[in-house]
Amino acid sequence: MVSKSYADDYTLAELMCIAAARELRDGENIFMGLGLPCLAAPIAKMLYVPNAQLFTEVGVFDWVPTDPTVMGRGPMHIFDLPLNVGSAMLGDMLDQLGAMMMGGHVDTAFLGGAQIDKFGNLNTICLGDYHHPTRRLGGVGGNTDAACLAKKVIIILPHERRRFVERVDFVTSPGYIDGPGSRRRHGLQPQGPNVVISTLGVLRFDTQDGDSGTCEMYLDATFPNVSAATVKEMTSWDLQVSNALKQVEPPSVEEVILLRSLDPLMFHLREGRY
Amino acid sequence: MPRNKCMSAEEAISQFVSDGDITYIGYNNLPQALCHEIIRQQKKNLTLVGASVQELAAPLYITGCATRTLTGYIGGAVGGTLVTELMDTGQLQFEDYSNQALTMMFLAGALGIPFIPTLVFLGTDFLSEKCINHPGGWLKEQKYKVSQCPFTGEQVVLLPALKPDVALMAAQRADEEGNIQVWGPLGDSKWALWAAKKVIVSVEEIVPTEVIRSDPNRTIVPSFKVSAVIHEPFGAHPWPMTGYYDIDLGFRAGAVNLYSDIEAFRKFIDEWVYGVKNRREYLEHYVDRFGYGALQAIMAKPPIQPTGTISYGYVPHLSV
């Protein structure tokens, strides 16, 4: 076993980024959404999954990040200019959300959200009632498209009681909807979200295929210095905890250095961002 | 002789944008200069459409130029309370879709078919009565419909075709005839431009038609679709233009709270929109305020050009 030196000054966003990067699988087609996915996916590609292909909705196909010292910075968002260099193809949104996504070629979509429920349904449109929201949000962009059509979904969002709710205020992006078999009944592929990276840890879903199990989210691993009790307290429903609860491995020095080389302004990585 | 479609932004907006028009304003390659001209001419009751209507829409809502939007993402525009207040009070009507849905609706418009099926929205609350008949909207039952494939019986969602009255875009270059060339990812622009009745494009450079015709794969719509070409360097500023300039973060940092504080907004608009006659004056004002160095700092450098060459060669005199 190779000994690893852990970073001691990483930010929460960096920890989330690395935890997310470790969830990506080699050889997969990975769709990057807004925010941290634009850093976590290239980090994973550079360190762990060299044969994964990275995509964004605007039309970027198979982006290969170049040497950060040449690139200067990584993408700050899904149509940032560094994505134009080193891509295999620059097409359009019909290529991407149509042929690529609806055509069934996206293995993992990597998304953010504002609110999530126990079945992994996301809401990115409003907090409160849609007709009279307490807070109107930006809308879905490609979030709905990816949640409906990608084979698997990885979700990143802050862990707060008002965000981890029994039922989201508006299902913009379907998870397992009402439980086992729901996706199939609604005409979707059965497999939905498989991982949630929150600000407190890593959560998974009790199902292999969308039909079996409870399809409920459970706590699989906590971040360093976070207890399962804290995670349960910050979750509005009675969150189940894995019998084999793990702790998320902190980022290594190498991972943090590489991450910061992609986000030298600490636009996404700064402390307090999440 | 092909018609020369070059004109000023003032002439183009005056001639081709009418009050009440359904107006596309880009996803990327954002036509910021053209949107400022719309504000200067105080157009009214526009409906802004696009996969994601970006932050440059916010000033159009707040000034009342646009009173409706139909989009997958209101995004940056709702970062501040001024726009959400307009939504709350019904002064800005909205219909929420997704990026894919809008692109498909443009595609249907471009193809001349009345509707198009998608698998997006299945299993979501978008299909609920509550969403379809929401008080902030106007489409009601015309928004979309759940149906079955007539061949397989599979569930699908039918989206109506969308044909903008006018599409605005910023692009890298064009010839005087209006053959528009763009590089970088295209977002929803190609199908929005094809679907639109009129197309107005600001370009960084006007080039001889021979330049366009030496690399025709880069043209996204042919000239007959285009009504006006405006030579407008930095036409997307403070947003980026592939190969020309990057996002101007310094300028953006000076514009915080713009969409939450009406006084800050008015001051900004007075200075950068009403205070200048056109983009040339905007740039002169920019250089006066921040120095030429600030503009230089966002210019793309060094150029990153394709390596290797491509050829469109063929055999001119085939023999049998």
C-alpha cells in the first residue's frame, strides 16, 4: 500500500470535489453540470479515470484537460472558454441534450440542486409553493434533462434541513419519484441517482436497479469530524445510516494542489462557498 | 450583386425588432450590445426565449422592455430580488421549460413541423396541473402535452414548435451578405436562428466573402436567413467570445447588487446604456474609466489555432 500524505488545509468545497471525483468510473461518458462538477470531473479524469469522456450541454464533447500550467485555469462554468481547447468535438445543444443524452449515451450526469428528498428527487426551481414561492430559483437548465435521461446521477448540494426534505416542493428532476418502480411507470429508465455528495458526507440509495430495495437515500460515509447524529439532525426525514458507516478519506496534497491549479481564483473552492 | 446587410445596431434594432416580438437573445455568444440598443430604443413587451436566458436579460425585464420569458433557466437574472419581484407581481410572466425542451422547440420551428416529442419532463411536477395552469404564465394547455407514441405506445411529452420573431446573437465574423461564422460550442443558437423569422447578428469582424467561402463548414446559417450584420467589436462584453476575449471579471465585480438595488441598477444603466450612443462610445467610456490595459487584459492571447491543415480539394478536370 502506497502511503499518502493528506492535505491539512483543504476547504470543504475541495473535500466535496474530491469525494465526488472518486465516484466517477473509468470509461464512462460523464455529463458535467454547473459548479463543482466542472472541477471534480477534470480532476477525476487527470488522476483516476483517464478513459472517461467529459461533456457539457452547450456542445463540448470529450474534453481533455491540458496541463494546468499551460491551461492557466480550468472551466468556471459549462461554457467557459478553456473547454474549447482539447475537446474532440464542439457541437450544439441538440447534439448534446438530444443525440447524446436522449439517445442514451450519457452514463453519469453530475448535477447540483437546491433541494432533495429521500427518493433523490431534486428541485431547482423554487422553495415553497410554485405559485407563491418563498424563494424563486434560477430554473432547471439541463438538470431535468439529465435527471430524466442519464443512466446514473451524482448530485452535489449543501446539507441543511430545509434542503434535505421529506418531499421536495417541486420535482424538477426525478430521482426514484415515489419509490421502487416509479421511474419505469413514468416512462423513464429505471436507474436514477446513485450518489449524493453533501457538505456533511456521502449518501447512497437503497436500490441496485430502481425496482428493488426501498430506493431511499441512506448515509454511507461522513466527512472527517462529522457524526452520523449531526447528519441525521440536518435531514428532515428519518435518515437511515449504513451498518458499515465509513469516513470519507481526506484529500491528498496532490489532489488539493491540482484542484487549486484548476481554480486559481478559488471561485468555487474558497471556504464558505458551500 | 448580393445585398450588403451591414448597418448600425441602432438601424437594425429599429428596423427589425418590434414591440411584442418573441425574441431570442442567446445562450452563449451573448448579444450584449444589441440588448443595450433595445433598452435605448425602449422597446416594449418583448418575450425573451432561449434554452437558458442569461443575465443579460435582467436589464430588459427591469426596464420593462421584456415582460415575458419562456426558457429553461432564468438563471443570473433571478440572482437579485428586482426580477423575482417582477415575477411575484405578474409584471414578468414566465413559462419554465428545460434547456433540451427549448432546443427541441426551436428545432421543430426550424423544421416547419407543428410539434416535437421528447422524453424530458416525464416523472416531474412540470406535468402537474399546478405547473401548467400557474398564475405567472400565459400558455396554459398550450404549454406541452403528455401523449403516447402512435407506433409503440411509449409515453412521450409533446412540445409546440417555437418560431421567434427575431433572433439576436453575437458571432465571430460574417461577410457583408450575412453568412455568419461561429466557432466554439453553439448552444441552442443554430436552431434558434433557423427557426427565427428575422436574424440580427453583431460580429467582431466583417471579412471578405472569399474568407467565408474558403471555410464553409464554419457557417451556422446562410445569408438568406440573416436580416442585418452589425460590425461591433466587443459586442458580447462583459461576456466572452471564443478566440477574441474572455469574461471581464473586473467589470463584473463592479456590478454587484445590480439586480437587487434599483438605485445601483439605474446608475449602471445611465452610465453604460443611456450614457453612450453605441458600442463604440461604450468602449471609449470603458477605456476612459479603466484604461486600455483593462481591455487588453481580457483579450485572448496568445492565439490558439488548429494545428495541421484541412483541405477542401477535389479533382477539377476528371477524365473518364
